[in-house]
Amino acid sequence: MRILHLLASPFWSGPAENVALLAQAQRALGHEVTVAVDRKRRDIAAEEPAVPRFQSLGLLDEGGLALSVKSLPWELWSDLRALRRRQVDVLHAHFTHDHLLARWGTPKGAVRIRSIHAPRSLRASLPEAGAYTVPASHLKAKLEGRHRPVQLLPALVDPMFQPAKDRKALRRTLGLEDTHLVGMISTFQESRRHALGVEAFGAFARQRPQARLVLVGDGALLEATRAQVAERGLEGQVTFAGYQQGPAFAKWLQALDEVWILGLGNDWSARAAAQARACGVRVVAVKEGALPDLTDAQVEAPTVDAVLAAAVSGASARTEHPTNERIASDILDLYRQAAELRR
């Protein structure tokens, strides 16, 4: 099967890693798979670019698509013409721009699939597709009226995320104390609720004075969070680990006892929770996206008391997460269902 994924983003963030892992798993099952990304936007110094990552994985599509929301009309026309000439069996669109382009540029004989990565894409103007994927099971009902197959596309997890062989030694190498470590592992932005996390940790530390908080990431609210930590007198109990990626990020995650996920960004598959679970780290999380399926202790409301209650509850739900191969196989079955409906 020849599969082309469209991902109109220049960033290695949001759904990009999940798309890459899906493409890798599909390729491992014997299919021809490439991923086209935004090749126009280059001024993205604030985030890691996607092109080198997909290139290093051997997945980067070189079919000449600009695939950018910043494209001018004649560039869009050029993308449409290039797309129509492609010889593919499946065109898998991931963002709104991709889907609009695919709506008019799907090659003859190919099936068009649309992945929904956040609920904001579920609107009446959503173009038709042969089948859809959603990041959380409760979103399936939103697409029932379209009478097309809908499949859950959960977070895929890189094999490097696994429990540490010697967590005590790992903590030493990272300069961390061998005590109860709570972590937050996301960009410092409003939706991730770091301010709530710091306040809740202050309350948690009064019950468990030996606990430490590890904040992994960077972003617009980093300095505001540093100031909040200082105001609460928590400097000695909070480590700012900075932005981490790849194996370095996995090591910081493996060092934790539990991770607090108090909000999601633009990818509702809750990949960070799946990665934490794969590392044997307890997940305390709010009810957003796919988090309820991956959470050990659920935060019933975004309040200090609710976070504290979940953190001290001791709850642990060790449900089995599907392997990347299983997820890829399920998505391939979805492609086949869509192809059958076209006949």
C-alpha cells in the first residue's frame, strides 16, 4: 500500500511525533510511506523544525509540496496539481489545510482519510473523507452523522520510553535527589496550568516535605513560573530542567515517581501520559482528551484541592496500552474499510 501523510506544520511538536511513529510502524508492516510537511515556513527558531527529523527517519516526502497555511494562491494551485499527479493508494490528511487540499487534490483511485487531533476541527465545515480517526474514544460520537468508519488513533510510544534499569543511579547523573519526584513535562503556556501545578505542589510538599518538583520544558511562561516558585519559597524543592528532547527527555521522565498533566496542548492523544506509563511513572491528570484512558489518578477539577487529592490518593490503573504495531495495523484496516466503501 502506498501511503502519503499530509502534515501542514513545520514543527516537531503537536501531532508530528505521533505521525512519524505511525508512519514508521506502517513501513515496518511492509508499506510504502512518506510524510509531507510545511516546507515554506523557515522562521521557526522558537521550536524544533520537523524537516530534519522526518529526513533523518527516511520518511520525508520529496514530492514538491509546499503544504503551508502561508502559501499564496498560486502556490496552493501548484500543490493541487502536484498532488493530483501522485500515485498513492491512501492520502492521510492531518490538519485542516491538508484536508482542504486533499478535498480537491486527491489522486484518482486513492482514498482520503482525515485525522482529527483536537476537538476544534470537529465542525460542520469539516470536508468529507472516506474515514476518520480521533485521538480520544469519546470523540467518536461526534462523527456518527457522517456514516463513515471512525477509528481511535491513540498515542504511539517510541521504544526508548521504558522503565529505568537503575533509577537511583539515573537520578545521580541528572543531579537529582533520590526522593519522591513529581514532574511536569510540557511547554510553559497557559493551557498546561503550571501555575496550578506549583500551588498544588506547595500543598503536597507540606504533607511530604521530602518531595521535589521537576519542571521539564521551556516556553513563554517559564520566567513567570520561576517567579512564582521564588514567591512561594520553593526554590530548594523545584528543579527547572529546561527543554529536553529525544533520549535526554526519556531519561528525565524515567527519573520521576509521578507526572502531573494538568492540561493539553494541540494534540489530544495525551502522548506524554502514554510515554510516562511506558516508563513506569504514575500519571495524575485532568479529564482532557485521551488522558482519562491513561491516568492513574484523575484530577476532577483544575483546583489545588483536586490535584492534591489525586496526588495523595495512591491510585494506580495499569491498563495495557496497544503497541505501535497494533495501532498501525488498526489504521491500515481503516484504510481498507474506506477503500471497500468506495467500490
